[in-house]
Amino acid sequence: MMAATFHKPATVDDAVRVLTDAGEGGRPISGGATLVAMMNAKLVEPDVLVSLSAIAELKDFGRAPDGTVRIGAMRRHRETAFESDLAGGQAVVAKAASQIANPPVRNMGTIGGSISFADPAADYPPALVAADATIEIAGPDGRRFVPAEEFFLGWYETAVEPGEIVTAVLLPPAPDRAVGHYEKLCRVAGDFALASVALVLALDGAGTVTHLRLAVGGCGGGPVRCPEAEALVVGAVPSAERIAALAERLVEDLDPVDDSRGSAEYRLQIVPRLIAKAFEEALTEMEPAR
Amino acid sequence: MRIEQSFTVGAPPDRVWSLIRDPQVMVGCVPGCDGIEQIDETSYTAQVTVSVGPIKARFNLVIEITEEQAPTFIRTESRGEEGSRASMVKSVNEMRLAPVDDGTEVSYSADVEISGRLGRYGAGMMKKIATKLAGKFEESFRTLAEAPEEVVG
Ligand SMILES: Cc1cc2nc3c(=O)[nH]c(=O)nc-3n(C[C@H](O)[C@H](O)[C@H](O)COP(=O)(O)OP(=O)(O)OC[C@H]3O[C@@H](n4cnc5c(N)ncnc54)[C@H](O)[C@@H]3O)c2cc1C
């Protein structure tokens, strides 16, 4: 194999230009946690590698006056896991980051790389859908914005077109007093999820659900959200029965595979339990405030 | 792995059949296919790229029609390799056309064996991916078959 040409542009525009010129053989590289392993195994053999690690704007984390958070694509999982500014409902993203793999992978991997690779069992995708995130993508024609729910097209496919790169993840402010929780089940510590549940939940003073977004990971081509199932709990007190009804409805929309981590059948059985646990944890976290 | 699907097209079996037997139509409808050449009465070569995330496997396929009963049934066998790589794909495909009230019911099955780079994803995942590609084929094929004939020309 010919060694790949390596570029390290300083701006997003330059990165997009080099990638576009490289055509089919071009690949962006962020943390390299996934891509380098695939190159070593000769699964992918890019001619041109475009490192995004020298682009300052991709490394930033910031909060706009309206409460929208902007996480640059090159932010490492570890940085996002420890981001003290991700509180309330937005904390679901930090909690997901803290459960990715192990410390070495969290030091290396980036949010942009993770969502671009879009492993069906990855941790960010369901968390970003629960947080109602928007993905910022740069291409030859400038920037565009895609809601997380439309970004993950399933089985490693995303809305990113050739020549484009993910530049940031935007999190809208969650409702006041919302809580975000991420519940992940894996076979062994540090593994990808067998299944996971991300939720953002808010209650009013009477304990009635005023806001709920819930997404399941590892049980389909991409994260699965079911507004119809959420509607069974919104506007009511989140009783065990209602949560079970939500889970029962949502499971109908799942499309898991049998793989080395577990059977599809097993995944369908554990999701209701993960949902119940996620509610329990979120409600416990709310208690002091109520 | 075995894939089985069926879908309905708003066009009569004769027309659906002639489209299915037209290599240029297939190039336009099979996801990732960028060329088909006829070698003799019953064999073709085709180039098909299957992408899974950053992996793009480009197969050179030889497709043999092993049985055909116009306009209701066709069986093909295809075999392909990926350049010099150790990736291989083999499949036995059957397609049946049946008239229904508003057109044609197309049912097809494929027994696919895949090894090499894409084989690593495991049969469960590859089946989901293949089913998704089949859905894209159906959509393009239906759009074409239901378009006014002049346009397809
Ligand atoms: C042992 C191990 C265990 C893991 N466990 C988990 C886990 O439990 N949960 C989990 O979620 N993940 C897990 N991962 C994946 C990990 O999170 C990776 O870091 C992540 O998938 C890729 O991020 P990266 O920055 O390293 O991307 P890279 O490896 O640099 O790139 C990955 C892919 O995305 C493309 N790409 C990279 N950046 C961009 C961009 N900005 N725009 C467009 N395309 C881009 C690349 O071209 C490549 O195709 C694991 C990885 C390993 C090695």
C-alpha cells in the first residue's frame, strides 16, 4: 500500500478544500481511535489524510447568551465528560461521554469522529437525540445544520457528504430544572453498549412531566426515538405503569441485530429495564430540588 | 444470509419485466452499481461498490442467468471479487413477478455469502445493511417503472 499523504490544515476552509480535491481517496482524521485501527487492519486505505487537530475553532467549547452550547468537533470524550458547564438536561451528553470505552480511548477520541463514524452502538448518538442537538457541518458551500434526529441515517451512514466535515455539535438550552441521564448496559466494562437509554426529563411543581425526550442506542441502525411513546408519559405523573407503557410502545420501533455482544431478543428484553432505571435515576437526581 | 422482500409497482408485469432485463435500468437502480456489460446471452459483468462507513468495497461481479421464464421468473447467480483483495461475494437471487390489481407484485430473495473486509461486520449487521440497500433499489425502481414511458425512453 502507498503511504497516505498527510495534511494538517489550520482552518476549516482549507480542510474542506483539501478533502474535496482528494475526492474518493480523502479522509478526515480526528482522534484516530477508530480510523488508525481500521487502517492498520487494512480495512481502509486512504490516499490523503486530513488531520483536523490543528484547527483552533474545532477545539472550542462555548455557551451563547441564549444558553446554546457549542461543542467543537475535536473536543475529546474526556473533556466533554468533565465539562462542568454541561448541567441540567444538557448533562446527558457529558454522562454519555464519561461512559465511552476506557480512559485511553476517551483521551483520544473526539465527538466529531464518533458521530461521523456513527457506530450503531456508540454512546453519543442517543444522548444527542435526547438533548435535541444540532450538528454543524462544513462543506464546499459553507456551513449547514442538521438536527441529530436526521443526522444518523443508520448502520454507519450519516448526513455527512463526501468533502464535508462535522465542525460542531450544538445543544439547545434544556428546560429549567430538567435532568439528563444516560443508562448504558455493556457485557464487560469499557465495551460498546449492548443497549443504552438517554433521556432528558423535566417535571413541574406537581410532579407532572412537562418535557421528555428519550432515545435508545445499540438497538437499530441509529438512535431510536419514539414521540408517540413519550406522549404516554408527558402531561402525567411518571408512574411505573406509564413508564412501562412507554417502553412497550418504544420497543416496537427497535430493530436490533444478533451479534457477538448479544442476541436481538435479549436486547429487546433489557431495554424496558434500562428505561425504568433511567427514569429512576433521573427522578432521584431531581429530588433535592422538589 | 438470506434476504427476502416484496414490493408492488404500479405498472404491468410486461413492463416491469422489460425494465428488469434492461442492464442500463439496473445500473440506475442498484445502489452503488456503476456499470454492467453483457458478455453473452446469459452472462453479464457488473461493478458494484458497497459502502459501510468508511469502508468502500468495489466488487467486479459476474452475473449468470441460470433460469428465466418471461415475464414471471428469473434466477441469477453472481460471484465477485474485490480487485486483489481477499473480499468475496457470492449470491443466488430469484425474482418473481405476479400481476395484482394495481400493477405487479415483485418478490425476490437472495442468498448471499460475503467474506473479507465486509464479512467482519457479522451476518446480523450485513443483513440489515443489505435490506436497507434493497429498500433503496425498490424506491428507485418503482419511481422509474411508474414514470410515463416516454420519459424512460
Ligand atoms: C477499544 C475501543 C473501544 C471503544 N468503545 C467505545 C464505546 O464504548 N462507546 C463509543 O461511543 N465509542 C467507542 N469507541 C469509539 C471511540 O469513541 C472513537 O473515538 C470514535 O468512534 C472515533 O473518534 P475519533 O476522533 O478517534 O475518530 P477517527 O478515528 O479519527 O475517525 C473516525 C471516522 O470518522 C471520520 N471523521 C473523523 N472526524 C470527522 C469529522 N470531524 N467530520 C467528518 N468525518 C470525520 C474519519 O474519516 C473516520 O472515518 C471505542 C474505540 C475503541 C478503539
